[in-house]
Amino acid sequence: MKLFFSRNPNPRLAVAVARTLEAKVEFEFAAPMAPGQAERFRPLNPNLTLPILAGSEDSLWEADAIACRLSRDMRSDFWRSGDDEPDMIRWLSWGKENFVRACDTVHFERGTKQRYGLGPIDPEKIEEGLGEFRKAAAILEAELSRRQWLVGNSVSYADFRMATFLPFNDVAGLPLDDYPSVLSWYRQLEDIDAWRDPFKGLDAPQLPPVKPA
């Protein structure tokens, strides 16, 4: 199998999962929306987005689905099953609609738009995103003040998914320091080599620089 990726948040997440699991995949940097690339990638993902996991006969897109597939292939409980699976699904669902989305809103304005020339920062969107971040982070803070990881006693995909945008916080500037338990939880993730530097040894061009607003 081949994992097509870039350095953007969701593809980064998929690469971190694959390397954590030591999955048997080949990595290839890709840019499906670049000129001349759509014809190659549309049969693999009609959205022309990354990540894409391509097999000999089929392909799978969306980071969550890829994480599930790779965990099953590697017979790992990184994607929780059994009694812990509902709890993990709870955090995936809540995270994407709350904490992750809030991080994405702020990062899109301060990071993505400035990297790719998509227009000026919208202060109202920033305030909206920060407000949602504070509400979600307060809930996470209460949960993580009494547990080390989101599900069970070890790291799981729920932790990786919740932290999707945090490696880009140098650009987003989210106030993580205001939430010591969340910050401690994230520092644990940064101690994991595959999370801290998932692209080590890969041909992975850097993202465009963030231009001054």
C-alpha cells in the first residue's frame, strides 16, 4: 500500500499514525490539486484531498478511515475496539465538532490563508474560533486533569485526532498555556517520535512560509 501525503494537518496526522504503528506502507508526497495532477488522483479520491491510502485494487481516503484500516492491519489497539471503542468514537466525534474545529478556524485564518494567499485575516473569525476553543479546552482541561490519555491508560488515535492542529500552534497562537492539563497531555504526545517528527527521513517539502498579515 502507498500513503499519499503532504505536510498539512490531516495528512500529517495520517503519516504520524502510520509511523506510530510501523505500518507496512510506502510514503509518497503528493499535491493532487497541482497543475496536471488531477487526472492521476481523482480516481483515488474524487475530492482531490489528502491523505489517500492506495492499495493494489482500491483506495481509502479520510484520515480517520485510514487510521482504522492501518490499526486493523497491524492488529493494534491504537484504534480502540471492544468496550473502549464507544468512548473513543465519542472523543473523535466531539473533538472534530468542537476542539479540532475551533483550532482549525483559527489556524485557517492565521496559517492556511497566509501560506496560500487566500485573503486577509478575518478578525471576527479569529474571535469566533478563540471563543469556541476556550469552551472546548475547558471541557478537555477538566477531563485531562484526572486522566493521562483520553481513552484508557495509553495513547490512542483519539489523542492524535484531538491534537491534529496543535503542531501548527506556532502559527495559530492558541492559548494552550491557560490549560495546564491540556498542555501536559500534549507534551506527552510530543515525546512520541512519530508524532513529533512524522516526516523524518521522508521526501516531504516544507509548507510555504506564512506571509506577514
